Amino acid sequence: MARFIVLVCFWLASEAFAAPLFQSSTEDSTAGWRMISAKLAKHLIEQSSASDDVTEAMSTRQRKDDYRIFFKARQIPLAIKGKSHLFVRPATSPHFGIFYGAHIFSYWIVDSNENIIFTSRSDRFSVLSASHNGMRDIEVSQCRTSECFVTRFVFDGASYVEQRCFTEEVQSRRRTAGCS
């Protein structure tokens, strides 16, 4: 029994400190990232609460129907086998503040059929090595000056659902259960 407890503690510690397979934060550059399709860009704008702001931003452009300028994408290692997924976020150049908050950014995970399978706004997004039901776990971090609230999501077979939340001290990276 003692050996089992030691193994569980080791697994929990290694999971908490394992480097993410992919990570994106508010200030990260999207230089070198790929464009998304015009169809997907239009869909993201239509489902966004920023559509009025987008119309205003587009008024100075020659092509007023090409929303791809707002977004960049990178393929991410989300599925354990086969499927490919894109992480889509606002382009950093040109920078349009309509998809950013004080220190957060909007983002979407899109499958190969351009279906949105997860969307959020936060300071940091991470893909972890741990997985559930064929898809890797993800973490979403909302940060303040000295701490971040990190929510872990797992795939339940149909969608990503919240599994647990931690409070992480920025300096030490020490995590405690629960989010205040």
C-alpha cells in the first residue's frame, strides 16, 4: 500500500510539472502561423460578440468581406490518433484589440471539418500530455498579479468538460486545489 501511495504521489507531481505539448499566451506572437479559411473566419466573426467592432475595423480595408486578417492558426497535438486540430487565435500583426481584454485573448479549437470544439478567453492555453477518451487534456489559465486560476478540461467523448481547478502562485508555480 505504501508503494502505491508513493507511485500516485510521483504521478501527480510529474503531471503537475510536465511541460505542455503546446502553449499559447496573450503576448505570444503569431508570426509564421498560417491563415485560416475565409469560411471559418466568417463563422468566427458571426458567432462573436465583436461583429460590430469588426465591421468598423473592416471599413478602411479594400476587401470588406475577408475576415481572415483577424486570425492565425497552428496545428496542435490534441488527438491521440488521427484527427488534426487547429488552435485559432487573433493575429498579433495586425493587432486588433477587439479579440483581447485587459490581458486575455480569445481562441478556438477547430477540428478538420472546421467545427469549433472548444472556445475560451484567458491569459494562457495549454495542451497537456495526459488524455481522456482519445483527446489530450487542456488547461486554461486566468491570471492576476501574483496567482493564476488554472482550470483543467478533459474530453468526455463528446466535448471538453471541466475536471478541476487549481490556484497557481506565479513566482513559485506551487499549486493548491481550488480556485478562489
